[in-house]
Amino acid sequence: MDSLTKDQKDEYATSFAAIALYDGGADISSEQIGTLLEATGNTDVAAFYPIIFSNFLTAEKISEMIVSPVSGGGGGGGGGGGGDAGGEDEAEPEKEEEVEEAPPATDMFGGGDGGDY
């Protein structure tokens, strides 16, 4: 946690507060997030984070993120070829595997490089 910037720590604290509210069945509002941040000693979180996160992290969206499978990522490796199975003279042409590349990961504000926006 020491290597995180203040903004990253604020984002983590706010998102964890929203998830805690969701888990407790409470309303996910900026006021509730602010109250939970204050109760957990995160009083220096920038005031705009609870507003942004309460607008984005609704109970429906959190539920959807929890139950939805993660997509993207690389595929597994293929099996090894192995020996001569039939002694056939004709070799089947090898098919090239197409690999889809996932877009680079960023935080929800497009940051990650510490730059000002």
C-alpha cells in the first residue's frame, strides 16, 4: 500500500466503502460512502470520490460485476504434437492460431501514470 499514490488510495477506500454498503444491503449513496469513510478513519479522501463512485457503483452494477465472468486474457497453450500416429505420407497443413489481444488495463479514470488531468 505504501507504493500507491494518494489518488489510488482514495479510489480503493471509496470502492471498498461502496462494496461494504452493497454487502450490508445499505443504500449506496455519496452520503453513506462519506459516512463509512469517516467511520473507518479515511477522512482525507477527496470529496468528489464518494459522488463519482455512488453514481457509478449502483447495487445492480456491483452485482453484475460480481457474477459476470471476466473476459479477455490470453488463451492456454496447445497440446504437444507427439509421435507419428499412422505413418501416413501426407501431412496435414498446420493451422495458425489467432490470438486476440486484450486492451491494456487502466483505472476507471484513465490514469495510472500519475499525470494530472
